[in-house]
Amino acid sequence: MKRYALMILSSLLILSVLAGCGGAKTVPGASGGGGTQAASKTPTIDKIKQDGKLLVGTSPDYPPFETLDKANNVIGFDADIMQAVATKLGVKVEFVQMDFGGLIAALGARKFDVLAAGVSVSEERKKAVDFSTPYLIGKDAIVVHKDSGLKVTKLEDLKGKTVAVQIGTVQADAAHKVDGITVKEYNLFTEAAAAVSAHQADAVYLHTVVGHAFVKANPNLVIAGELPAADTAYALRKETPDLTVVVNQVLDDLQKSGEMDKLVQKWFK
């Protein structure tokens, strides 16, 4: 499991913010006769606690980060961590499902509180959202049909080939930048992998841990090569730093307690 280089970076914890999770404080009034209510230091957390639920946006087609069980419940590595965040806040977790390509816009539109979908960190995305501390550092994979004979050491090796990607991913952006690659975009990574299995595309380009999950589930697929990848983290709105602090604290707590290693063994075995 260590080969996936999964690690949690130490969070910078702001204890005074966490101590203020209980809500607004009353301070003495300037003229006496009662008090005035100071603005809460944790408005996002206050609202989540008031509503009794943490809304998490995801695209459950990316095992083992997130997928659906037989009852159509969202399960996976990200789902377990988001449950830990909800437990920290004393609320339930509720998943909002949609295609990956629409998730960042939906986060900005306040459709949910945090985006948990194996999101790769990029400079372009940092302009729109804040990220938690990265929880996955690894590589991307090129997955091909077992009969293709392809070996890939760099993306340019796929010139002249049709590469399946998921809409809105950093892999889609990277593939589009290479002249000679025909890019086929899909709403779901499961659809992209199925296209390769059916010889409708030559390769699918995605994170290596997801690639291994697809290969394990489909005997027609193999890993043709691995490429450098961006870090993976949770995305949050820039105006919700109080929630970002809590997410980072949960990641740090899971690492220190050994629970993160248990989740790694559970989902990335």
C-alpha cells in the first residue's frame, strides 16, 4: 500500500478558531445597558451545525475514492473521511451526486460545503477554490486493452491514439495539449474504461490507484505505464476557511491516530 505514496501532510491548526465552533459571543456594549453580539469566527460551521448536516459534492464513479454500493449509497475512501469530518462537527453527512465536470461550479454556487471526488490540485483550480492539505501524492496511469501491446513512458507516446478521459479533469486538460492525440471525453470514468475494454478508445488516462481498481475489476484492461501526477485534496470555497481548518484537523488526527493507515488498507489493498 505504501507504493501508492499515500500521505497526510501536517495541518496548521488554528486552535482559537476551533475553540470558537460553538457560535457567536456576547461582548459588553460601549454604552452599557446590555451587550452586542460579535460576528462569529466560524460562520460556516455554525450553519452546518444548525442544519445538522455536512453536504459533500462528489461524482461516485472513481473507485476506490468514491463509488456506489448495491443500495446506491456512496462509499469509498473519500466517503469515510468525510464521515469523520461530519462526526467531528456532530452532524450527519449527505452526499450530493453529479458529473465531475460540474462539481467546482456547483461548489461555488453553494450546492454543498466541500468537494470530495479525488480532486487534483492545480494552479488554475486554486484561482476558484481553496484546497485542504493534500492527502494523496502518487502517479497517473495509462490503462489499455490487454491486447493492445502499448507501453507508455510519456503522454507523447499516445500520439496517433484515441485517449478516453473524464470531462473536467486535469488528465483531460493534459491530453488536449498534446498534438496528435484524439481525446474522447466522458461524463464518467467508468464509461471511459468501458470504451477501452470495448476497443472504442485506445487508452484511458486517470490516477493510478483508480487505474488499478479498474484493472482489478476488468480482466480486459492492463496498466501500460505511469506518469507524474498532481496532488489530491478536498476543495472548499474560499470564504469558508473555518471549515477548511476542521477538514485539515481531521486529516491530521486520522494520521496521528493510525486510522488513516487503516483506511488505506481498507480501500487501496
